[in-house]
Amino acid sequence: MSDEPPVLAVDGLEKHYPITKGLLRREVGRVRAVDGVNFRIDRGEALGLVGESGCGKSTTALSILRLEEPTGGEVRFEGTPIEKFRGEQLKSFRRRAQLIVQDPNEAFSPRMTVGEAVAEPLRLHGMDDSDRRREIVADVLERVGLSAADVDRYPHAFSGGEKQRIAIARALVVNPDLIVADEPTSALDGRVQSDVLALLDEIRREFDIAVLFISHDIDVVRRFCDRIAVMYLGELVEKGPVAEVLDSPAHPYTRVLLGSVPSLDPGDRTLEKPLTDTVPEPANPPKGCRFHTRCPEVIPPKDVDVTQEQWRAIAALRFTVETGELPEPLAPDRQGQSTTAETVRKEFGLPSSLSDPLAERAVTDAAAAIADGDIDGASELLADAFPTICERETPTVVDLDGQSAQCHRYDPEKDAEPIPWN
Ligand SMILES: Nc1ncnc2c1ncn2[C@@H]1O[C@H](COP(=O)(O)OP(=O)(O)OP(=O)(O)O)[C@@H](O)[C@H]1O
């Protein structure tokens, strides 16, 4: 193994955005867009970053390129913290770490020819010889499957896929060591997407470029990446080699995320549905494990004696009530008309009676409170009766033979008596 530091090393990266109020812009809270993220990318390696919309993927991308100033943690480029870069070093970093964005239309000025746009980074980085620039640009355009004759045309004359090729050419022209590609193919349709992906793959292998590949498309990540990191509400909940993570996802969130991928087998028992569809706000993430309010594997209290199916129904009731977003038949405007305790039980798949008397009492009282329109009361009752370690304690990252997951279920230190998987 070489002693070479990774091209990119991210430790405890944090980017919080202040929420301000009033004329004096007093800070009243913080959006925890990225909240303690760690990963590495070696030369020639592609790391896929996946997660639902708003989980912090783009903010991570911008923070590692110093396009956003992180509020905490450290990003090292070939071993040097990027915050230390000044003058020439910063300029060199800007050249060696390139960004490719989703919409190539945003990347080009309509007044610049393709040749000028692709040559721009060369000019900015001090190459004054225009003939030499033109030569390099022609060469790179051919390299990405366009023609040297395209230099004098304008970007608007090209299709979406071709524009993305031009964007790749522009990133490539300065010999980058790192490319951050933020949803680079999601605006393109199937065939074109495949071609652009194949091109990116080819250049990363040929030039040994490290790639951070951001996508919500799991199939694309499987095809393009070596490793994958799964993000939820500003944190990485699982990491590992692509095949391992996608074929045997460890973290319940990864299972839920994969369960929403249409191309995957809906009968696969390792894929799951979330308890609720409400994603909490990154300004106010749940305590303990951030996924616990939606986690189908949330750990029950030790003294509750119900089946796994019943526990999931209870947990879904508890966390749905906490969001205040009740399903249609129980919605507050219908209170007093048709909602009864039975409707509540039916809606959540709870049997008419649970064998555990304390659990039964709590569910009966909560259902009655909901039927009365006392949602806060129901919420308190359920929280008191059904506490979970997942809300009390933040899980540590557990190494599982190369794959890692941040979940109490895997922590040998936690005497959590989990229900066995599957
Ligand atoms: N400049 C900003 N000011 C305040 N909040 C922001 C800012 N930029 C992003 N956010 C918030 O930070 C969170 C993470 O956003 P981000 O764009 O990084 O997510 P994402 O995973 O890339 O989403 P998508 O897949 O939709 O692009 C979101 O809640 C977003 O609203």
C-alpha cells in the first residue's frame, strides 16, 4: 500500500446555515445541512453520495470545493487542509478540483463560443498562448466525443448530452485530480445518460481522477462508483463498497432508500418501507438516531411484549402523531364526525387488542385522545409508554467488515435486545 494521502479526506465536515429573524437578523436557529461527515476518496476512485432531496449532498459538494465556507470539520486535499490554501496554492486547488453540475445550461455564458468556454479555465490559470489553448481545446473536444470544428459554435446549438460533454471537456482541460459531479446525468434521458456516464468513467480511469459522484439514482451509482456513502439529514449513515452496500444494505435507512427504487425487486425482504413519509427538518433533526422517527427497525422498549408487526404499527402511530400529520381519515377537520378509537387502530393496522396489558392500555388511551382531537395528549402518552434507545442515544459508527453503519442494531456495546433482522 502506498503512503500517499487520499486525494480528498473529509473529517467531521459541518455546514450550518443560520436562520435569522427581524430587521437585526437575530439568529433563531440553524439549518444543519451537513453535520459531521467523514469520508475519503483515493486517486482514481469514484465515491457515490446518495440520499433523499435536501439531505445535504450539494452542500457537501460545495463545502469540499471551498465554494461554501464550512462551519466545522476539516477537508484535506492531498493531505493539506484546504482552508490553508492562499494565493497560488488556492489557484492551483481551484484548477485541480473541478465541479460538474446537473444543468449544463447554467455552466455556460450564451455569449461565449464552445472554444472560449472550454479554454476559459486555461486562460484563468495563466496560459496566455492562444494558439496553444486552441490546440488543447480541439484535442479535449475530440476526447469527449465532439469535434474540433465545434470550437466556433455556441452552446445553445448543442443538445443537453452534448452540453454535458462540453462541461466535462472544460473540467478536463486543466488536468484535474478531483471531479465533483453533482447529478451530472439526471437532466439527460436514458441513452444519452449512459453515454455521458461511460465517458466520465473512461476519463476517470484513464487520468486516475478521484470522483465524488452525487446522485439520487441508485442504478447510476451502482454502474459508475466503487464505493457509496448514504446520507440522511446531514449525516452519513452507511458507507462501503457499492456492491456490498447495495446487495446487503446494513442501515435501515439504506434499506428504505433502496425500497423506493423502481427497478429493484419489490419482493426483496431486505427492502423496507419507512414508518412515516414525513422527513424531519434539518433545522430541527430528531435526537438520538436521526432516522428513528421513520425507521421500520426502531428498537422497542425491553418491557414491551408485542410482535414485530405490532411494534411497527405502534411506532408508526407514535411517530405519525408526533409529526401532527395524521392520515386523511383521522385528519383534525374530521374530528367529531367519524373518527373513533377503532378507526385509529385500523388505520395503523393495530389489532383490536394487544396481549401486553400495559401496551394495550397506552394504545387504547392514545386512540381515545386522537378520537377526541387531543393530538398532543396522544403524543405524550405514546412517548411515555414507548420510549426507545434510538431517540435517547446517538448511535456510533460500527465497522462491519469494510461496510460501516451508524445504527444501534449493530453495536455490541448496546444491550438493546433488537428484534432479529428480517
Ligand atoms: N444557502 C442556504 N441557506 C439556508 N439553507 C440552505 C442553503 N443551502 C441549502 N440549504 C438547506 O440545506 C439542506 C441541504 O440542502 P442541499 O441542497 O445540500 O441538499 P441536497 O441533498 O443536495 O438536495 P437535492 O438532492 O434536492 O439537491 C436543505 O434543507 C436546504 O434547504
